[in-house]
Amino acid sequence: MPRGVGFKGTANWLSVQAREEMAHAVHMYQQVLDRGAAPLLLAIGAPGGTFSGLTDVFEKILAHERGVTARINHIATLAMQEGDHAGYQFILWYVGEQLEEEANDTDILNKLEWIGDNRGLLLNLDKDLATRVYANPFPTDVKLSGGAPAMA
Ligand SMILES: [Fe+2]
């Protein structure tokens, strides 16, 4: 990655993704509370600090998402085996979400492979990633939005 080049569009995309992940965490936290249990939040390790380029960034993101997908699928399997229909319905949303997240990361990686060393196209991709806007994934969930209930 050339020094002195800030990929602000990519930073925007990742920032929006991080906000979405935080919304997922609160959603899961709320689900645990709703089921009468106490969520246990443990420390997580610091992310890696250096990357060789955007391809390296998105390869690491995709690898991480695949690990998350495996854990989500495991939860879905356990819920099914336990006959926990509410838990199964809850986690199915995340099964679909993981499919979407892996597809998004794969799409960006495919574009990066196609772009290769073409800096103009790389800056164009960065411009595209700058257009991503955060949208609450659970807009009708009053507990998470903190706002008034949606009017019918
Ligand atoms: Fe994710």
C-alpha cells in the first residue's frame, strides 16, 4: 500500500460495518435479557495493527466473518436440538446476515483482485465504499432504537 494514501472511503465502509456489528451485539444482549438470563461480557483481544494492503484487510475480515458464521450455525444447531423455537427463530436472522456479510466481503475482494495494481481503479473502489451509509438493522425495535414506537 503506498505510504501517505488514506483510503477514507474504505475507512467509512469499515466504520459503518463496526456500527452495524455493535447493533448486533446489543440485539443479542437484549435477547439474552429477554430470555431471563444475565449476559456475560468478556474482554476481547485487540485487533491486528498492520496490513499489507486492502486485500489483506478484507481477507482478514472475511476469515473473521467465516469464524462468526461457524459460531452462529452452531448456536442454530443447538437451538434446534434443544427444541428452543424462539432461540432458533432469533438466530436464523443471523444465519441470513452472515450470508450477506460474507458476500459483501467476497464482492470487495473480487473487485480488488480485478483491480490489481491499477491505482486509479483502486481509488474508484475507495470512492464507492465512501457511499455506504449506516442504517439501523432493527429500526422497529423500540428497545434498541431508544425512540418512540413506530406508528401504524
Ligand atoms: Fe459481521
